[in-house]
Amino acid sequence: MGNRDRRQRIHYEAVRLNKLIYGTADFDRGAYYSKIVRLYLDLLPYLEVQRKAYKERLLNR
């Protein structure tokens, strides 16, 4: 998994429960949440392929 993928996963985990920790007056909570979820959903098919390949490697040792 590349650094970009890790960052997207971390961002998703940070917003997954939709609980605001910190915000400023000009922070658009909805837009940020939407952006992170869309990026994660774009990444999800690749994560599924990676998980499947990893599982196969473990089972075929």
C-alpha cells in the first residue's frame, strides 16, 4: 500500500464516525466529509484486490 493510500485510509478512519473534533468558522464539515468518503470509495476496489491476494498468499503457504 502506498503512502497516498495510507493517508486516504487514515483520513477515512478520522471522519468515519462523523464526530467533529476540531473546526474553524470557515471549515465546511459536510464538504470535507464528502470528499474523504468519495476518495475512500474510489480506493476500496483496490483494497479488496489487495486483501484477496494477501489472503490467498497466506492460505497457499
